[in-house]
Amino acid sequence: MTAASYAAAQLLRVLPRTRLTRAMGRLADLPLPPLVSSAVIGLYSRAYRVDLDEAEPRTSPYPSFDAFFTRPLRPGLRPASADLLSVVSPADGKLASCGPVEPGRRLLVKGQAYQAADLVGDEADARRYHGGQFAVVYLSPRDYHRVHSPVAGTVTVVRSMAGDYFPVNSIGEQHVPQLFAVNRRVAIVIDTEAQGRVTVVMVGAIVVGRITVSAVPGRDVPLGTHTIEPGLPVLRGDELGMFHLGSTAVVFVEKGVAPSWGGPPRAVLLGEAIDGSREQTAPSWRGVGIATP
């Protein structure tokens, strides 16, 4: 711990994080004149080395910063792993941590122990992941910020949980106990024929103004548990939701669903197998699978 990181952590504790986050969200939604849009997005892209060639082509500037931040990718740019039963990364980013869900439904992320129930939002669901695995994908400011399905199945439940807005970075990880369980979270439950139940948790952070998901229409996901009836069928790579300004996705799978996840942190792309296999199909990142009712 350095003096600078300690000072930054103390400052974050006294900041009005929720008000600041909502203000930034409103600011990102404001319409931008074309010249302003081009200038702001050009500066941001250069500062964070954003590869705009990967974005879906446009004939006009982005109408707001949020429209730029949630930009779609070019179709076919992220092919899914050729192994149709592999669990693939739900997003571009850094595979920051992965491993087993240990006895007591505990998982270790950056030296901190979490209870699976605090992330998925349901104790009964957490029991399903005992002996299973988890993976944490961190999305940096330069990354594509839509989150996609890691498996083929049916979205049956969405749980939207209130929380704080600490930064999900090295400072937050070092100085905020239970960071992922403290921050705002949305858990998306996917039931499958071949792989049991899989949950993708979208974790908010400071200046993440809102989270939207495909299964629950609206500008933000209302708090509470939303049962999706009928369920929403998805294939690997189908869009699940998006962060309106950045953060982190956590994937949970049941025991025996995938080869052991582990190894050092590494860059990962949407559609890559979480176990590290880079063999992919082309040209589409939509995998083949059976969407269950």
C-alpha cells in the first residue's frame, strides 16, 4: 500500500459517490452537437487507446457520450469458441480472477473472500454453485461495454440489487472490504440443458450511471427479483445487457460444467473460452446451441 493509494482511498470514502455517479450518468446522456461529439470522443479514444475500427460503422457522430460508450461492435468481429459446450467470456476485458467456489460457497478474489450468495443474490442459487467455478472479467475504459451470454440457454430470472459505487480498480480492491458484494449488482440467471444453471453478475462502480438488460425493458433495471415469463432464449454471444459507463462481470457455473479455470490474469475477448482455448469459428460470434424453454 502506498501513501498515494491510501490517500485516494480516504478521499473516495468521503465523496458523495451515488450523487456523483448519477450526475455523470446524466451528463453522459446529454445530446452533443456533432463537432463537440467528434472532439470529445476523439480525445477520449486517444487517451484510452480505443480502437474505433472495431465499432459498428456510422454515418454521423455519436449523439451522446453514452451512445459512444455503449457502441456495438462490427458484426462477426468476435467469433465464439469452436467447442460448443465451452463457457465463453461474456465481454472484452481482463480475466482478472477465476477459480473454484469453495466449501461454504466461498470464492477468493484478489485475496478477499466472498460468499456466492452475496453476488448472485439468492442463497438457494448459491448452493448450486458449491464446487463449481467463477470468473471475473474487468472492463477497462477502453473496452467494449456490452455483456453477452457465455452459454446457450434461457434467461429465467434477473435480480437487481442496490449497492454503493466504489471504483472497481486496484484502490477499491485494496481498501474496500467485500467490494463486489458492496457495489450495485445485477444477476442474470441462464438455465441450460447441457450445463445446468449459469449466472452472470454485472457489478456497477463509481460513474456507472446505470445498467440495462435485454430481459427487463427500461432505462435501468428496477430493484428486486424479476421472473422472466416466458424465458428469453439466448445463444452464446447474444447480448444480455450493457454498462452505461464501465465495470465488471462475474460468471458462475455449476460443478463439472467446465475444465478447471485458473492461471494468471490475462486479456480476454468476448467469445473466447474462459479455460484459455483460443480456437474459434468464423464469421459469426453467435454460437450454436439449444435454447431451452
